[in-house]
Amino acid sequence: MKPIPEPIKIQIFGKPKNLGIDASKIDCSTVSLQSDKYVCFREQIDRFTHIYVVYGEKYSAVCRLKNLTSCEFAVMNPSLQLIAILGDENLEVWDLQTESPKRYFDTANHPSMKLSSMMLLYNVHQQKTEVYSAVTACFLHFKPNANANAKPCTLLCFVGRDSFYGWMIHIENLSKHGCSFVKKAISFSFPQRRRDDFPVAMQANDKYGILFVITSHGYLHVFDVNDSICLYEGMFTSFPVVLLTAYKDNGIVCVNEMGCIVTAVIDEEEIISCLSISLKNKSAVMKFARRCNLPGAEGLFSWEFWDLCNNGEYYRAAELAAIIHMDTLATARIIEYLYSVKLGKKEPNPLCCSEQLGDMLKKYDNILAWSAYLRAGSYTKAIECLAEKYQLNSADLIGDKNCTKEDYISIFQQIVNNQKSQV
């Protein structure tokens, strides 16, 4: 029996006992996770500190620095094999390849007021600091539509307590270039059995425009920023999460209290089909599939197209068929159907073939573009489409009816010469 597909793939890697680390000493002060490449563990034994840096595709490789006399915290460089070790009065930068220090700095303690569940945001342009009531926050670079040329919006996302709903994700637009994204809030709560649960970490994903929210009980919630809905909710890890960061470009990686490294990634092949079953909002699923260019929504788009046609909304159906690049909708039969639908006396046909429509279709389907050019009376471009496929007999027929023989032969020869020069 095949396993039931899940929209999120969860994997557990390296365990602390295999590294010789005492799992009972793992917390926020002994673990650092600056990127998905390196996980840094710090362990205090008697008067000495040992540092373990875990890395590799499956987090199976380990680099050890032992018997350090002074180490309060250690942070790995996100991309290079350099580690910064903070001591009582100094900061050392070590090269893990040579296991020797490269830089040495003196430090001084600057005590300041500690804020509980508060966030400080410093605006560089306005040179001012704003205070937010938040337990966790992140930045998201998001494109509100599927336009590849559009500039992404810079969004500030933070989770705060709400007296009515329980918890609220606030999303504010920080962009200054006229981004169309408007300020919004996503409310969510936990079931009765998890009333004492609360969010502890949040990570944004720029590729899909989603937010990963981890709770103290180890549950994972995935939210779509564009439609303000929860796409997924499920158990992520059985133990509380210590640290969290982005994993590759499609997921997250965390370290839990037991020292296990856990990853969760979006399954691009299964997520749309799973969401089609689990979510009632089919429109949001289709928009998510379109925006992220994910497979699996063909059935939803086909159902939407014929539902629009059955309701007489041919304009919207034609628009859907033109925007969605699917084999089932981008066919000559669909064009013939839309072209021949019976409409009211004052209602124009939803599909008016033009040279511009042919130019748009030519990027995706040469035959559909040929059909549009032919109906629009752009015979030269119709012959070009056939010439590119070396269909000389069909080009001959069009050329005899609509232009001179010399015209279509010269067009055909020019296309062939261009293709040879490109080769």
C-alpha cells in the first residue's frame, strides 16, 4: 500500500547522543543556528567548553573544538567555515579548517533593560525606533501577483497576543516603491487540548510567500500571506523547538530540546493535490498554485473553466484559459468552443482573435498562435508559424488564397535560413 501523500515532508537528522553531547544541557544559550549549513552546539564540562559544529547534506559531519577556557556563546558564519567565540572579555574568530584563531577583539558589557514579549524595529531611513508587542517576527519579500517583472514587497510579519482570537499574525508593508500589498492580520487559535500552547518561532519563505509558525508543543502551522489562510497544521517535533531558520529555499530547519535536527520542506508534487482535499476555499488553492507555478491544480482549473461556461460567464472562462498554461485548456477545441458559443444579441464574443493574441499564444503553443493569426487575418505570421514546423503544404494553401506565391515562398525561405543560422 502506498503511503498517504503529505504536503510537508518532515525529516529528523543527527541526534546529540551520537555526537557525545548531553541533551539535558541543550537550550537557546548553548545552540546557535545562523543558517541551514551549520548547527553549533556548546557544552560546558568542568572548567572547559567544547564546541561541536554539525554540517553536511544530512548533518552527519562534525567538527570539534575542545578544551576552550572561555566561551559564553558561539556563532557560525552562514557560508564560511569561520566561527565567532564570545568569551568573558574578548571575541575570537576561529578558522575551522586550521582549528586556530584568526581574529581577536576586546569586548565590554553594556547592560540594558530587558523587554518581555516586545520587539524593537529601527527604521534606517527615518532614523527612529518603533516598539511592537510581539513574541516572534520575521521579514518577507513577497510578490502579490505572478508577474515576474514586479518588484517584491518588503513585509514585516510578527505574532502578537489577541484577547478575542487568541493569536494574531500582523503583516505590514515596509516598501516605499508603490507596492500594492495592503496591511492585514491573520487570526488563529489552538484547539481545546492545546489551550496552553503558544507560538515560539516564525520563519518566512520568499519563494512561496508563506509563513512557518512553530508552537511550544512542537506543532507546525503554515500560512499563505496572500489569502490570509492556514494551508497546513500538524505535528512537527515531539519536543519544544530551541532555534529555527530557513532550509534551502523551500522549508525550515530547527533544533529541538533533545538536540535533534528536524527539517520540514514543501512537497511541490503533492501540496496542491493535498490542499484541494483539505481546504474548502478552492479559489485560494488555485491562486496559490498559479502564483507559485505548482503542479496538481489541472483538475481544479478545468472544473472552474467549465463551471464558468455553464453559468454563461464566457469572458471569465476565456480569461482563465488564456492565463493558465495547461494542455487541457490550451487546445484548438477550446478556442473553437469559445468562438462558437451562442450569446445574446448585445453581448460580444468573448474570444476575439487578433494579432496580439497570436503573439501571446506563440510563446506557449505554435499551433494555437497559427489559429489566432489565421482568424485575425494576419496571414504572414500564420505562414511563419507553419514554416517553423516545415509544413510547406499548409503554407502553400494559405499563400495561394491570401498572398502571392512569391510572398509565402520568401517567408518560408527566410524562416529556414534563420533557423539554420541559429543552429
